[in-house]
Amino acid sequence: MPTAVPPVRGLRIPGAHPWLRFALRRTGRLLVSLWVLVTASFLMIHLVPGDPVRAALGLTAPADLVLARKRELGLLDPLWRQYADFLTGLFHGEMGVSISSRLPVAETIAQRLPATAALAVSAFLLSMLVAVPVGVVMAVLTRRGRRRRAELAFTGTSVVLGAIPDFLLAVGLVYLLAVQTNLFPVAGRDGLGSYVLPVLALAIGPAAVLSRIVRVEMLAVLEADYIRTARAKRLTALRIHLAHALPNAVTATLTLGGLLLSSLVAGTVLVENVFAWPGLGSSIVSSIVAKDYPLVQGTVLVYGVGVLLINTVVDVALALLDPRSTIGEG
Amino acid sequence: MRAARVLLRPVGLAGIGLLVLVVLVAAFGPILWDGRATVVDTDHLLAGPSADHWIGTDNLGRDLFFRVLVATRLSIVLALAATAISIVLGVVLGAAPMLAGRRVGRVITWAVNVLVAFPGLLLVLFFAVIFGVGARGAALAVGLAGAPGFARLCHTLVAGVSERDYVAAARIAGVGRFRVLFRHVLPNVAEPLIVNATMAAGSVLLSFAGLSFLGLGVQAPSYDWGRLMQDGLNGIYIHPLAALAPGLAVILAGLAFNLTGEALAGAFGIGDVATVRTALGQATATELTAPVPGAVLSVDDLRVTLPGVHQPVHAVRGVTFAIKDGEAVGVVGESGSGKSMTALAVADLIEQPARVEANHLVFAGEDLTVPGDPESRRKHLGTSLAIVFQDPMTSFNPAHRIGPQLAEVSRAHQGLRRRAALARAVDRLRAVRIREPERRARQYPFQFSGGMRQRAMIGMGLMGTPRLIIADEPTTSLDVTVQSQVLALLAEVRRDTGAALLLISHDVSVVTDVCDRVLVMYAGRIVEELPAADLRTLARHPYTKALVAAVPDMETDLDRPLAVIPGVPIDPPHVPIGCAFAARCPLADDHCRAVDPPLLADAAGNRVACHKAAPHSVTSKVTA
């Protein structure tokens, strides 16, 4: 139980210390996870059974070409040397050269990342913008067993929408809004209209799941003692719901929102393939099929770093919103 | 029967029905229809739906309907295989801390925690690179990618069970680790594990479809649903059903697993249990009566009804009382006597679906049972009615600083600007003896101690000019020295503001110390009302006497057991016909059990509801 801060005059801001501890702890966790990610993506090429270069170039490739490519990739060096080269390369922003296109991996990624990021971020924003208001309104309308029918309709719809995977939604949306009605382009990235279908396909599921979570969180918060206190202060219903309930409901929502955002990042892979979106998702699949390991390695690394950064940002946001839970721990 | 419980629910029936259908098609589909799914019809390449081909044909003229049916087996088998890999690995990793000792366990738990942070699809792609493209590689990849999640779940479950007594007992008895795991731990975590495995199979099915759809899973000439979708997508302009039909199959099969899981969870009692709610019945007619003159609060026949599981619960069953300006009235009674409900009803804080009725409920000239202008009522109650709740730890909003929480009152009702309202909040904190109020106002509630929070809560009530303070067990959760400080502060505040006090407490001695008059409540009714000074000596109701006798004092013989009130309080939904206290009353007779005694006032204005109460208080003097 947090107790009162000792009333020492002159010694200001007793909070600085825990914040520093939090920063250290969180940075430590980020670094360790990064190390695991980097090492795993380094080892990936070595875990492939058989000869990866032979597999990439095909059985008919001449032996000296395979050997030359191996030397080029550094696969003939001792493992520790390869690992050290890999790490130093990363520090300089180099991720090797693609086996098939002979282009630097970093260049290919830099070219394709913006399209993927734009997709993931807009889908995340859309799902948050829909889920929070819908969840809050449904909580207020249906709390304490009111409006049973509205509650059932909402829960049913959100369960079904949340259960359909994004790539199936994508195919359905293409059929309905592109093939049947010609409202939006079927594929490609060309203007704002081309964003509508992929963003919808990515956002609908998370929005459904998240709105249900927001509602449940809001319902729990609305029964809290401090909401009764706010009502005893005779504040308006709007102020009670928005200023007193919402900030407390949003912490859990944010945690799950962060998880959703990182799965959104991964979900772009499938949706990009449906819409032939020129992002990382289409390139990772083609490079896996083509066994272009350096490119796969780089792409996995970029996705992983994206996920780790999102998790860290969510944790920091949580700490700022609810200093007690995060700062107090450990 | 649990199986019966699963089937009785519509969700369970739908889920298991679908699942049986899917499994049957998976088992017999390839045997029955493989020929029709592979026969090439060159006259109908990429044809639309027709009588021959219900959902058309693919680019080789093969019948898509039968291909979707035949693909069921491969899709389901691969999904189940991947799920099995996840479960086995997950259980091994999750139980590792128990089997391999603490140090190894900690490393594994740490690794699992790092892996869980990455989304499943990313892990799937990672493993797909290692195992290569194809059905077997994809099954391994999906299975391995699902393992960390299962390991986390299993670890939590195992940790929960292994702290139980019987596991500890088995360990102390020298039972080996593996035996403990298989005999004592796993059977006890089996239910949530099965439920989660069922649902996981559904989502594995979906991710497998995704992988095949990307071209990383099942390769031609084999086909599963994902592969069929992939083939159909290119022709979506000409032949949309080729892509949509396998997608629909994926969704149906996924739903079959998920619904079955939900139903199992419900039957195992893991999910929430649906409650039966009843209507509250008809409102009873209320007659308007005049408030007691000179009273800041006048309540006539207050009734509070809550919805119960089987029938409505009458928490407060007709309570009538008044509080004069500046007077302190205490309400005592056991838990469930309706005293807190009375306080909340008086404060107009009881919400739907509970119902509050009264002939009148007049506070400072305004009848709260009559709908009025919400704006002016908010202002009126917000400034002249102060409320102190029982638990100061939970009554402040953890997300806001203390100062703004107080200032809010002045901003909402007194039209003060932010700065002025905050200055008033600091001033009020000083008034309730909080040291360094400027600094404290900037702190969060969790930085305050319980006693300080309760004082801040009183300070919140002082933001306006309270005419009545309702204090619901204000000292119950505080320790004794802090208790007396808070009570002293309440007394001081009343002296300064002239506010009346309604003090709810189960503590007879607190009420006698602080209050002028006492209302004794039992089973939602007032059973006795008398001056607080007379509570120990002149009480007439057997319940009041028992309450007083149960309070130990300096003369209590500590060698003998402390006095208690025999029996248990009535169950609010089951109020007897006669006197509610009869079952516990030493004086009760058949008349008491048959006829509910009315609350009658004597010449001095004291009231009692008891057939056995002596008309003269002198004769009922208690020797406790």
C-alpha cells in the first residue's frame, strides 16, 4: 500500500527517483528484447536445414557460383565473426544484399516501409477512433442491465466481426465495394481512395474487439466508489463519464490497443497481399518463397523492431497516465 | 451432467452441431467426393454457378463446391496438428519452472515473456523461413508460434495450482515432481486448458488459411481452404465465389471451434454466469405528505427496492424521520439493515434499476422525489449536501490530483475559474488540517494516507456551504487514533458551519459520542428512535438492548465470552410476516411472529416498534 510521502521540507519531488528507475528498467527490457530479436534473425539463416545458398540459387546453379555467393554473404567465416559483422553492419544501417535482386536490403526496405507504416497507422487510428466512442456509449447505455437488446446486438455484432480474420474481410470487401460497385480500386496504392479498403479490412476486427473491451472496462469503472463520489458532487453526466470514468477505463484499453497495434503490423502482411500493396508485406512473402534470406532477415528485423517500439511507447504512455501502477512496481 | 449443460445452451448447441458437421465432412469428404473434385471438365473452365457446378469451376474446370468440401480434411488435420504442437510445447515450457527447478524455470519464463510480445504472424513467418515452404513446414511454424502463448497460460495455471495445499502436501510426502505434475497439477488445470485449446484450434485454422493464402502453406497439387482462396482471388472479377466460398468455409469452421470453446467455458464455470433478473413489480401508490417544519431533512415512508435474482429485494421498507437544522442524528444497525441504502436514498444517489419511493423526501425545502430542473437541483445538492463515504481509499479518483478533485465542485456550481477554485480547494484542505495544503493539492490520492483522504473528503464537502453532512461509516476503515481525529474534525466542522449530520455507523459507541439522536434500524425499518444519551439506559426494543449489550466497556468481564446477538440477521429477500426480529428475540411469542409491530411514538417523541416494549422506559432499564 502506498503510504504518505514523509513530510520533509526542502526535499522536493520525491517522484524523480522512481521515474528514473522506471526509465532504466524499461530501457533494459527494450535492449534485451532487441538483442533477442537481432540474434534470432541472425541465426535464422543458420537454422535453415541444408545449404541456404544452394536452396536459393537452385539445384542447377554451378558450384563456383554458390561458393562465390557464400563468400559474398560471409557464410564461410566462423560463426562468431559473422555475428560480429552482422552487428557492426546493423550499426551502420547495412543489412546485406538481396540474393535475387542484388540490391542492398536496407534500400529495398526503406523504399517499401512507408507504404506499410501508412497502412498500419491509419488502420490503428481508425480502430481507436471508432472503438473508444462506441465502447463508452454502449457502456453508458447498457450498464446495470439496461437495454438488454441493444447489448445483445452490440456483443453479437462485435464478436462476429472480431472473429473474421482480416484477409477474409479484405476479400469480402473487395467483392462488395470494388467488384460489385466499383466504388474503390481493387488493388494498388494510388491516391486516397486506394487506402479505404485495406484500412477498413485491417481496422474492422480490432475496432470490434477493442470496443467490447472499452465497454467492459467502462462498466467496471462506472461501478467504482469514486464515480459515486463524482455523482455526489452533482457533476453533469457528461463530465462524470468523460472526466472521471474514461481516464480510468483507458489504461487497460491502451494496453490491449498496443497489442492490437502490433498484431496490426503483422496483419498488414496478409492484407497487403490481397491488395497488391507495395509494402513490406508483399516483399517478405515473395522473398520467403524465393529463399532470399538476407531480405527476409532484414524485413523480419524491421517488423520486430516496430513491434518492440510500439510496446515501449504503450508502456511509457501507461506510466504517464497511471503513475501508480507502473512506477510503483518492482 | 456437464455435457448436457453444454448442449442446453444455444451457443453450445450451435457450436457442437457445427463442429460435428465439420468433422464428418473432414472424415468422409475425400472418400465420397474426391473423384468429383478432381475431374477436369474442359467445357466449363472458370464457369459461374450452374446446376452441374453449384459454385462454379476453377481454371481447369474442376468443381469448386466439392473441392471446398474435400479441402476440409486437410485444413482441419493441419490445424489440429499445429494446435497439438502448440499445446505439448506450451505445457512442457509452462510446467518447466516446476519440473526443472527455479533457476532454469526463471530463464524459460523470461524467454516466454520476450516471445509473447511478438505477434503470432511474425513468429509464423520466422519459422516458415526456417522450415521452408510447404504443408509440413507451415504446421511446424504455426505450432511453434503458438507455443509461447500456451506456455504463458499454462505457467499461470500451474503456478496457481501448485500453491494449493494438496500439492504442497504431495510434495512434502515425497511424491516425485513428474508424478505431482501428472497426478495433481495437470488434472486440475485440464478444464481451462481444454477450453483454450479448443479456441486456439479455431484461430490456428485461420492462421493456417492465411499462410496457405500467402502461398507459404499447402502447395499444389494438394489444396486446403487457404490455397483455394489464393487461387480464386485472381479471378475475383469474373468469378467471385471461387474466393468467397472457401473463405466462408474457413469462417464457419473457425466459429465451430470458437463457439464450442465458449460453451465449454460456460459449462466449466470459467466464463460469466448469466443471471436471471426479475422485474421490480408495480410501484406502490405514494401519498404526498407535508415535511416536518424546521427540518433540514424530512423523510416520509422511504422505500428502496433492488432487483434480486428471483424476486425484488426490499432493502428499505418504509422509513420515516426528520433532522432539524444543526442536529446530529445517528443510524445504527447490523450490516444489511438498510442503513447505508437509507443514506444513499436520502442523498439521491441510488440509480436504476434500484427504485426509491417515498411520500416525501424533502431536503432544504426541495422534494427530491418530485422531478425538478436538473441544473438547479445539481447546484442545490452540490453546494449544500456534503457526503463522506466509507472507504477513503477508493472514493477519490485515482487518475486526478486531489486539488482539482475538490476544485471541481466550485467550478461546477459556484462559477469559479480554475485558479480561484484551486485556491479555495487549498484553503479547504487547510481547514481540515492537512499540512502543506499547496503541495498536497498537487498530489494524487495514492500519495495520501487513509486518514488524510478522509479529511480531504470532508474538505470536499466544505467547498460549498453544507447544511447537511451525510457520513456513511466514515471511520470504519481507519485505525482507532485516526478515527477519533476524523470524528473530532466532523464535530469542529459542524460547530463552524452549523450543518446537520446524518451519521451511519454500526458502532454504537461512536454514535453515542457524536450524535444527539439515534435511529436503530433492523431489516430495512426503524425499530427504535431515542436520544443518544439514553441509548445505554432507556432503550426499550430488545434489538437495541442487545446491540448495546454487545459493546464491551471498561466493566466487561473479560473472562467470560463477549455478548453477541444470537441468531443471524434476516435475509433481505425473505422478510417474515410478523416482527422481523422475532426469530432472534428472547421475548417473542406467537403474536410477535404473526403481526408486524407498528412504530409508535410516546409523549417525549421517542419511537419504538415492539409488542413487548414496556410503555414506561423506567421499567425496561437494562442491567447489562
